[in-house]
Amino acid sequence: MKQNEGKRIFSDVLSMIGIITIGLTVAIFVYPFLHESGHSIAAFAVGAEIKEFSILPVPYVMCNVEFLTNWQQIFIGVSGVLFPLFVSLVPPRRWFWSWYIRFLLMGISLLSFVISAVTLVLPNGGQLNPQDDMLQVLDLWTASPAWLPLILSIMCIATVIIILRDKPHRMICKRFDI
């Protein structure tokens, strides 16, 4: 009996190491890559010239948007935060590790929406993060500026609903036989 318990503890420790390793990898490499890829794909779709693409040390995409309309530039700006969310909706949820990566991407996307919404709503919020995608989108937004935080808030609520529908507590309890 004790031998089986030792194997289970060892298995749980390996799972925790995997969870931490995959979590850090998704947060440091995968999400920034998908975020900047969203900008790049949108820029390519509207005909912008992509001059630079970098993930490390600081993720960014440099595009020539000189001849694009405001709406095309807005599309490029919002694609960075939307693309990782759309990608997170694709992986199957049956296998724990694919579910976990999806869960992380959705959580980071939610955090990105919240940070952008707070940056837009706070007075002097742009001083916190002057390169925030949504601040740049807001500069181009010709409609009422109140719409953008509202849209981001709706995206936050929708993402929370999607995350809760996945029942993360059940997946984790199932993984660790709790």
C-alpha cells in the first residue's frame, strides 16, 4: 500500500512540475508569440508592410501603416489581444495538458483585457503603460471613446463565462484524483 502511495506522490510532484513549466512557457513565450502574431496576421491581411517581428527580449511588431485607414489600424491593434483568445478556443479539452494550455491562454487573455480596460478608464492610465495596444487604438477611434472600455468589459465577461463553463476545478480535481 505504501509503495502505491509513493508512486502517486511522485506522479503528483511530476504533474506539478509540468504545470509550472508549461505555465511559465505559455506566459513567457506562447502568449507573446500569439499576441504579436495576431498583429502581424492582421497587418498582412490589410496590406501593411511588416518591418520587424520580435518576441525576445521585448515582444513587438513594427509595421508601416502610413497608407492604412484608421479602421485598418484599429483592426491591427485589437488583433493582438483577440488572436490568443481565438486560438485558445481551438484545442480539444479532453486531454488535461491541452485543456491546461487553453485555460492559461484564456486566463492571460482575460488579464490582458482587464489591464487594457483599466488603462483606458483610469485618469493618466496611459502613463502606466504608454505602449498599450488599446491606448493606441483609442487614439484612432473616431466613435465615442466610451465604447472601447465597454467592449473590453464585455470581452472580459465573455471570457470569464467561457472559463467557468470549462469547470477548471473539476479538471484539476480529476487530474489529481481529489
